[in-house]
Amino acid sequence: MAMAETNPVCKCCGGATAPFAEYDFSRSCEDHKGPVFVKSGISVPYDRCTSCGFIFTPYFDNWSGNDFAERIYNSDYIRVDPEFDSTRPRYMAGELEKMLGPFKTGISLLDYGGGRGKLIEELGGRGFGKLECFDPYFSSGASPSAKFDLVTAFEVVEHSPNPMASFEDALSYVAPKGALLFSTFIMGRRPDPQFWYIAPRNGHISIHSWHSLQRLASRLKVKCLSLDETMHLFFRDPESDLVRHIAAKDPGAALYAASRRGLGAFAQTAALFAEMGRPVGRQYLRHWGRAMLCSSGVL
């Protein structure tokens, strides 16, 4: 007698999961503007953790690097992510310049998962100090031996079939008073199977929630602060000057994003600011009402 199939356990917290949705392999992030490719006829199932809300597919778990290169990160990839080659590196370099201000010339920075190093080129042209790029999937050289004040990973973690291992590796390059700054769109409080970011053809394997990032941070013994809906910070030392500087750039954006996730996320975010010596005061009162309404289901 054949054994019944069981749902995989959550890759972030080890919790139980349930089927979430199935998508054609050709579904891309650009499809909300119009389908990029014809349907492949290959169904890719995604599961969702009933505890932390992490959404993932085991479809790619046994793929090799060559499989990804041939079927996803090939010459057609630019069609499903037209900004990755030049537009995004240029934009992120500008954002980092504004975010880091006077720190930019003195800190060491590693761009993790940076592909061909376009972001590093942009940052070098803007007067940043020590810069290095390392992509565990595409770099042919040895991994960095140094620790860095800031490790960036923009649009990287959603591509990982093993989120715990990827975050652990990225954090291994962070200095004790440094930080990991990464971007990924996270699922909202109400899970939406139509979320445009779930895209097998882009290699978007892991779709995080605020709770899944918090669970990972706890397992990795770091703190997690979501700076807005897409940008997140993992760090060990809340008294680090660099961490305090980054967190203080726009606390209103962090509190607004947290308020939309409910009172628990909002209170935890405010507590993190206080721990860093950055009490939010009036900003707290401004966003507290929204957090209450979201927790009660009104919003």
C-alpha cells in the first residue's frame, strides 16, 4: 500500500505546513503587466507554515547549480527581472549613499549574492571605502576571509531553497558590531495567493513574512528590524553606532510597516528602537491606532 504524502516542515521554524497554492513554472514577477512566457504545463506547488507564515516550494530542493543556470538564470532572465543588471544596482547605490551618509568612506562593505559586481562598481564611483562582492552561486574565487561592517544582500534571500543556511552564511561575514542589510518583499498580514512576488520563473522559492524573519533571527541569535516593507536589518549589537545610524534614518517608515502587521509587531519594533537608544515618542502615538485596528481585523 502506498504511503500518504505528508507536507514538508517549515524551513524557517520547523512548524507544520499546509498547501498554499500551485503556479505554472513560467509565472514571473512581470506577469502582472502581462504574461512573459506561454504556460509551461509544469505545476509548482507552494506550502505555507501555519505558525510563522513562511511560504516556500520544495520543487527546487534537489536542483543543481547547472539546473538553475539552464532553466532560470539563463539569457531569458532579463525578461522576468529587467532591473537586475543595471537599474537596481544604480538605485540601491543611491539609497545606500543616502542611508549611510558619513559612514560610507570608513566602513567595509560586502555585497553578498551580488552577481557580476554591478553594485560594487556603482558604490566605488560614489566614494565608498573598502568594497568586495561575493556570490556563493556565481563567484569562482575563494570566499572572503575578512569580516565586514556591513553585508548587503539585495533581492537574494527569496532565491534560496535553504533560508537558514543562506542567512547563516551571510552573517558569517558580519563583524560583531556590523549588520546584514537585505531586501525582500514580505507577505502581508493576510496571505494572498495572487501576490506578484511568488514567481517560480524568477527563482523566487522562499517568500518570507515578518514572523518568519523574526523566527530565523531568533534561531541565529541576532535581532531583526524591518526598516520598511522591503528592507530589513539583522544585527547583534543594538549599541553599534552603524546600526543606530541606519535605524534612525526613517523610524516612521519602520513603525508604519510594523503597524500594518498588528500590535505585536508594532510593539516589538518600538521596543527595538528603545533598546538602540532611539525612543520613538510621538511617532509611536501616530501609528499606534493603525496597529490596534489591524490587530482587531478592522484594517
